[in-house]
Amino acid sequence: MIQCSRGKNGQEQRRKASLKVSGKQQLYFYFITMKTEDASQPALRAPIQGKMFKRAHEKTAAYLAQRFQGEGVRYKAKLIGVDEVSEAHDDKMCLDSMMKLKGQEHAARQHGLHKQRVWLKVSDTCVQIIDERSGVLEHRHELQKITFMKKDDSEPRAFSYVYGQDRTFKLFFIKMANLADPVIEDFKDACQIAVLEKSDTQPAQVRSRTWTLPQ
């Protein structure tokens, strides 16, 4: 209990004491109100990790057929070089060819020349290499004639594949704008779709045709 003296001083003290009590009551009411409002607000939940990303498509035959039909999938890339090789598929041969093309590309860069910027298109029928600047189709390779693929272990964005025609084989060494793994997967998936699409019309020996692709 607050004690106050009589007279004018006592009245002044009582007035100040009343203001203090009133102020405390208002402050108490303010905290009570804030607490009530906070309790009425729903608690914020952290976003569920799995719902922050799109759900990956299941690789069904129908999905892959739709993905690679027509123009297929397009990737931004650079063509490091093309080299004629002796075999349809050989691991060491591809490594040696890639090292050779790397050396040629490095020498060209010393003279101010740069790798050709291209679009790499993968469809259910072929692989296309298109010049990015002019839009000219540089190479078109049927999937059935791609005999081997090799990833560059020293550069995760680079890989090569061997294309055979008229008993000659050429290795195409490509550096992607992003990782090469998704492109390699698309090569494998597109080849599987090509086999499925031909299974009803081709002889058994053609249906059993396989491509030597990285595992």
C-alpha cells in the first residue's frame, strides 16, 4: 500500500502515486494483450524439405517416349573436337583420343581460338550438333550408329562418343555447360526408346542390338 502525507504535498504525492499505478496497469494490460495475440497466432512451421523441389518423373516408357519425341532434349555445350579412331569401342582408345583433342584445343587457345559453341540435341532417332551462333546443323548421328561413350574423369562436364559409318569411326568430344551425367543418362534412355519403337517392326537380331554405354 502506498503511503501519502496530508496537505498540498500530500495531494501531489497521491497524484503521482495514482499515475504510477495507472501506468503499471496499462503496461500490464499491454503485455497481457500481446501474449493473448501471440497465442492466437498459429505457430509458423518450417517448410517440409521434400516439398521444396519438384517431384522427379518416373522413367516409364510413355514418359521417355514423350520426352525424346520430335526435337527431343536440347543442351548447351562446346565442341572440343572430332577425331578419327580405329575401333567402334575401346576404353583406352577413347582416353588417348580425348587427351589428343585436349592438347589440340589448348594449342588453339594459345592462338586466340576458342571451342565452338553448339546446341546438343538428343531425340529418339538421332543426336544433332548445331552451331549456336548460325543455327547450322553441323552433325546428325543416328542412335543405332553410336557405338561407345566415355566420360572424362578429369572434367565432370565433358564426355565423348564414337559414331560409326561406312566402316569408319569418329570420336566427338563435347564439354557441357553443366554436368555431363544427365546427358549420358539421356543418351541411354533415348537408345532404349529407339529399341522399343523398333521392336514391333525389326527382325529379332536388330531388336537385340545394344549400345556400349557407361554404367
